[in-house]
Amino acid sequence: MRALVWYGKEDVRCDRDVPDPKIEDPRDAIVKITATAICGSDLHLYDGYMPTMEKGDILGHEPMGEVVEVGSGNKKLKVGDRVVVPFTISCGSCFFCQQELYSLCDTSNRNAEIARKAMGQSPAGLLGYSHMLGGFAGGQAEYLRVPYADVGPLKIENDSLSDEQVLFLSDIFPTGYMAAENGEIVEGDTVAVWGCGPVGQFCIQSAWMLGAGRVIAIDRVPERLHMAEEKGKAEIINFGKIEGGVYDRLMEMTGGRGPDRCIDAVGAEAHGTGSFDAVLDKAKAAVFLATDRAHVLRETIMCCRKGGTVSIPGVYIGMVDKMPMGAAMNKGLTLKMGQTHVPHYHHKLLEKIEAGEIDPSFVVTHSRPLEDGPELYKTFREKEDGCIKVVLKP
């Protein structure tokens, strides 16, 4: 089969002779991929920041398609089902899955000991996202083996919905919604969202759904800010063009109090446009003295109002330094974060799509064949050609 394969930093190739996946466990399913996407967190792999990647790994964790084979123990799916596959792999029966904390599954990471050494405990296995998180083949391919396929996949039975309308139930729509939910938004709150990439766009949409009174979007990429303003009805701050910085502008916009809820939808590869901490982060990352550039996280803590909440859907990889923990503690902030418990949100968000409350396809700017994937990784990373979200069609 054809698949997008990781060969090293900035080296993704479309290989044509990758072995087809096979059923390995009775609960498995094999899915023929009809649409898959490049996620912002895939860029951490592309840029070489995520450890335990190996040459030949198949990328991708936002897939959907048609079930073509089902394991003997899987009673949920049948051949022909149209399904969205979550990026999290969850057993459905462990302590955490029973509480619907699916991204914390105790069972699915077959390389749990590696993760335990790095994190203290292992989270769930993830599709196409390093050997530390299971070494599972990803979904940027013609076919995908889905472990525990009687738990995660969401059946799409409404034929009137296009792939692009439901594909993002695999990750970024639930991720944006959970981030807004973690923000503990109260009716009328002012919510500031750092990063207007795809996850940030869904944070904006979800903040309105949960009762925000104002949403302020922060970025420096014009087309992302335009989308946040036009599709998300957000007030915008272009941090590359303002004097005095984001903090000063937010204080001005909120009467000196700061936003009630701050969402870091950027994560480990933040750009700070000349701020001292961002320059130092970039220098340390360049010589591999650090993995994470946490400028946005620091800024959310400094900007958030006293007693407010900082929600962190942006992916962090390893250690961060220069954190203003004194500010977070003395201001009484709540910090909430984590990988998304995707199946927990599936039916709720699918109902919103079916009701016409949201059409997630608004984020798609590039829809191309799988073979164009290697070039589109670069386009997406460099934010060229107005690229906000890439969908690939095997």
C-alpha cells in the first residue's frame, strides 16, 4: 500500500510498497482510508522534536474510512461501516476508560515502560505518534489497523455528511471542545485563545458554544487571523504588528483585569517575535538543550486574570523552564491540560454537526492526493500558500 513514512527530521516520503496491515487481535479492524489529515502536532515529528521515532514509521492520527475487515472478537463493527477513528487508542475497560478518561488508558500503550520512565506513568497509545506512545502505524495511508476497534471508532450513518464534515471528530474538534471545557467558561466570560491554527479555530468555536461573552484570538499569520475573525467572530490581536506586546493589549481590552480564561493552542513550538524568553528558547532548542519553546504558556499565565483558568491543549513534549510559577500560584490560577478523551465527545459533537450548529469543514484549505503529502508537510509547517488545514485522499 501507499503511506506517508517518516525517515528523519524534515524527511517524509510517500512510499508505495508498505506492507498492508493485518488483523493482530480479535478486537481489531482494518479500515480503508478515505480521508486523513495533517495535524499541527505532526509537525513535532517532522521537526525532529519527538523522541523515539524510527525510520519507516507511518505517520498520521486523523483518519476515517470504510471497514474492510473485522476481528472475530469485535461485535461493534461490520464490513462496510463508515467510521471516524480517534487518535487515542483505548481499551474501554481499565480504571481510566471506565471514567471516560480515554487518553489515559492503562492498557493500550504496548511500550508503556518507555513512557513511564519519561512521564512517571504512561498515557494511552496513540496512532502514528512515536514508539514511546506505542509504535502504532498511523493513518496517512491507504489502510489502517485499528486496535481496540470495538471502543474508539465512531460510526457515521448519515450519508449526507461529507468526509470533511466529520473527519475532524478524530482529533481537532474534540480537542478544541475539551480545551474550552477545561477552561471552565462561565456565561459571559472573556476567553483569549493563543494560536489560530486548526485546534485554535475549534477552541474559538467551542468557547462560544459554552457561553463566552467575548473571544480574543492571538496569532501573527494573516489568513489564520482572518478565519478567526470571519468564521469565529473573534476579536483579533496580531502579535507581530502591535506595540507593547500581547499583555499590554489584553490589559487594554479588558480594563486591566485580564481575560477570564486563557487557552494555549500553540504548545511546544511557539514563536515569540523577539521576546527575550522566546529567543532563548529557540537558541536552546537549536542545540538540543531543550525541546519545548514555551513562550505562549508563560504569556497565558501572566495575562490571565486572578482566579482564572489556563487551558492547555497545545502539545508539550519534555521539560520547560523559566515558568512563572510564582505568578500562577499567587494569582490563584487553575491550569488544566491533557490529551483529548476523544470518544467521550463523539456523539455530542456529531449531534452538533448534524443539527447544523457547526460545519467543521470550514478549516480545510488544501485537499489533495496522498502523494502530495510530503510537500504539504513543508507547506503547512512554513504556513505558505494560505495553508491552515490539509486533508489527504488516498
